[in-house]
Amino acid sequence: MDSRKRVRDDQALADGCRTPEKRVSAAPDHDSDFMRWGVEETCEYLRRQGLEEWAAKFREQKINGIGLRYLSEVELEKMGIRPVGVRLQIIHSLRKLWHISAELNKVLNDPIHGHIEIHSLLIRIIDTPQFQRLRNIKQLGGTYYVFPGASHNRFEHSIGVGYLAGQLVQALNERQPELLISRRDILCVQIAGLCHDLGHGPFSHMFDRMFMPMARPGITWKHENASLDMFDYLVSDNGLEPVFEQYGLKLPEDLIFIKEQIAGPLDSPASANKCKWQYRGRPEEKSFLYEIVANKRNGIDVDKWDYLARDCHHLGIKNNFDYCRFLSFARVCDVDGKKHICARDKEVADLYDMFHTRNCLHRRAYQHRVGNIIETMLTEAMLKADPYIQIEGSEEKMFTLSTAIDDMKAYCKLTDHIFEQILYSSSPELAESREILNNILHRRLYKCLGQTQPNKQLKPSQLDLDNWAAEVAKSRPESVNPDVDLRPEDFLVTVIDMDYGMKEENPINNVHFYCKNDPTKAIQIRKNQVSKLLPECFAEQLIRVSCKKTDERSLEAARKHFVQWCMDNDFTKPQDGDVVAPELTPLKKSWSENNEGEDSKAGSSSAENRQKKVRVKFEM
């Protein structure tokens, strides 16, 4: 008997320590489109909620779906619904129509956002091979070979964006019920945030910005294009269309809306009338929904919020922008007949901090000299391996690394694992690629000779970059050792665009704000109204030159070649120019007069001002 009791006690203890089972929400209904209800459909909903005896009151007042958002306890009392408990029950039942928090059924512990709840429909998407593929694609590509902490992947970033998209749209929904945001809208925005990066290839941006333009220069392709194709493939391959409909989404309308949030208007020609509403997923009165995941207007979106916070965390760089403040103050206002998400006027400095943080990340991490060299070497290895790696796709067709983008079944198999696939292969055709990857692992990297800036914006093609490399090889100073032979193929020239996200334009000029005194009126705040310490220009270019030869004699000569080339093209003086080529830099007059002249001029001006102030003081 004692043993039986002990068994029961042990079982109870085990039950007490057992991980709780996943909370499953009730079967989803089709009430997400309640704004299209007529009076009878509204009464039918009340009957389903056990409030049938009060349906006559709603019928008498001719209340339809649109009016439900405006009903308050006071209005219900005026309709003759006297019991307080009944009025509260009706309000609770109506709020379930536009709040989806009751259906959230899984909690994830994210290092950036803490414990976050994910809707069960989003879990169905996450638990697919197409989404799980993102676990094997580094968020920052080759930057991981420079920053040891940058090991995070597109998988967790995508979940974070989906979560933040839900946070922003639900904050707007609670703050402004007159926007008539439905549960369908909320789910579609969350799905768009979750799936916006499905199309990334190996090592993220290295694939679409470096490898693909060189492997297939005749096409214009971005990872957003593949995200749309991969989303379609994810839905069809996993049979999710009935699941979407089960959760109240309308097809194909909502699928179009999701894809438009990721990549903009679908099938919109370049000559389309910009004044005409180009989106098909949602009407113009819901234009603000297109500014949440990928904001084409000013770049302030949840994608940027997540990667700024996540990348700074893993890189060990301080993030000066707090998206929680934006969430607390965001409102939708009418701007020239369209609804846009606006920020509180006092948040303008924080938004400048956001773009400044983005620029700092580019300077310190994304465009790190060594990181860019490693990605250049990775690109070269993949280009040499491209014809020899075969990936099986649909209908047993075979594709290469560069053609896999044409078939999503093949593209699903293309991740960062291509590095190990090449490295551990024994194929003689991949020998050159293996050698490059081994050089990366042994840190036998190309060397950066330095960077300079042009005196005007340039748009060089790959042919221009190759010609510049040839020019650097020809720019041979007399002081270079004649025994060193440097050729065009020994040099690599890259041009890096640094900006606040909108090229030369100040993105804050496309942001609208509101004041506390009138939160319905949208205003603009110009730079001179904020601070005199903000940037004067918002874009610049850096030209970097690297050398493939790494012996000391060749590097010493290559650095002098680079300095001479900068002199010949009237570029800015390299930061270490006076050290690596002290015999050359004094020969260019503008280089020897640059900052010293400005400082002396500024100093004399300030001295004159001080003298004027002293004279005024004595005269008084």
C-alpha cells in the first residue's frame, strides 16, 4: 500500500514538473471580415455568442458591422440594455472581432524582444521547410568572419519582424479604432513581416548584391523577387490555402496583400501613373498598412527596427534607437488625401538617431574592410564553382548556383552550407574554389590598400571597376621597386555607397509628425528646426582598392600605386597616405593645404569675433 502511495506521489511530482502542453486556440471562425456584415449577420453573431435575447435591440437600431467598432457601454445603455453585466459581456464579445490576442498560442524566448507570443497561423508557416531553411543563412554574411558574435541567422530576424509588425498594427488598432483595422489586416501584416526575407540566398546580401550580378549580369534580380516566389511555393507545397481560409483570410486577395507589403505593387509598369493607387490587396484608405513591414516612403519600418537592435546586440555595438517609444506615439493621419503613419513631434531627434545608427553599422560592420574582402573571396569561389554544382529542382531538372533562383524547389537547397559542400568536395573542377575557401579559413586574405572619396557621385559599371584596376596597375610611381611587377588582375576596386537609406535625400523630409495640441493634423519638421549639429549631406561614396598579392614587397609597392592613382584622379588623400607614400603626397598642392587652411581660417575668424566682443564690452 505504501509503495502504491509512493508511486502516486512520484507521478504527481512528475506531473507538476512537466512542461505545459502547447495551448491550442479554439477553432478559428470567419468573423475577421465583420465590417462587411449587414444587420442580420450582426444579429447572427450575437446569437453565436449566447446573446440572442439582445439581438432585437441591434436590429431595431439597424446596427451593422461597421458600427460595431463605435459601440460603447453608454451607447448600449441608450439602446435599452440595462444590466451592467450584459453590457460588459456584449462589449467583450465585440472586441474579440478585432483583437487576435486570444488566438496566440505559442511563446518564444527571443534575446532581443523577450518572451513573445506567436499566432498559431504563423506557427504553421514557421514549421515548413521553406521557412526553416532560414536557420542556415547568416544574417550578416561574411561579417561573421570578422565579428565572432555575429552568428545570428535570417530565421530569428524574420520571427522578430513578424512580431514587431503585429505590435505596431495592433497599437494603431487600439489607439485609433476608427481606422477599422480587421483581424485579417493584422494577420496579413504579421505574415508579411514573417516572410519578407524568405528569398535570401547564401550569406544573405552577398548573394544578391555581389554573386548574382556577376554570375548573371543580364538580369535584374533582388532577394525580394525570390521572397515572393518562395512564399507562393511555401503556401502551395504545404497546402496552406485551406488553412489560411480557416483562419478567416480571403484568397487570393490577402495573398496579394501579403506579397505587396514585401515587394511593393505587383505587375506595376515603370510608366504607371504615380498618382493612381497601384495596390490591389487593400484600398487606398488603408495605405498606412503598407508602411509597416517595408516602408518605401521613408524607410521607417519594423524590419529596420529588428535588424538594428539584433545586429547591435550580436556585434557588441550600442543601439541609440528605442522602437518602443515610436510604438507608444505612432498615429495615422491624413496627408494629402492618404493615410500615413506619423510620429510625435518630440520624437524627431530619435528618428535621426535611428538613421545615424544604421549608418554607423554600415561603417563599422556591414562595410568592414576585412568583411568585404572575405565576401569578395566567397563570391569568387562561388563563381568558379557555379558551372559544376548541380542542384535538383522540380521535375528532376538540374540547376546551378546561379540558375537555382528560377526554381524554388532547387533554391530551397541553397544555403550557407555551400561553403562546406565546396570545401569538402573532391571534384577536380572545384579545386580553385577549394583553394580560395582554404585561404579564408587560414586567414590568407587579400589586403586592403586604403580608401578614398571621389569629388562627385559616380555610377560605375563592372567594366568601369575593371578599367580602374588597370589604371591602378599603370599608376606606377618612380619610387616603386622596379623588381615588383603588379598587373591589373592583382587589384580589386569596389565602390561603396553610404547614406541614410534614401541616397542623397534626407529621409526625415518624408516623415510626417503631429503635435500634442492637435493629434489629427500632420506636419513636417525640417532639419534646421531640430538641430544645427545634424548632417549637411546624407550620402557619400567610398572607393576601396585591395590587392590579391600579400607579400610585403608587393604590398608596399601596391600602396604607392594606390596613392598615385588617387592623385591622378583628384580623389581625397588616403588616411595613411603620408605614411605609406611620404614622397608622393606633398606633390599634390590641394592635399597639403586641405584641413590646415580651413582650421587657420576658422581660428582667425573666431579670434576676430573675440576682439569685436571685447571692443563692444569696453565701449559699453
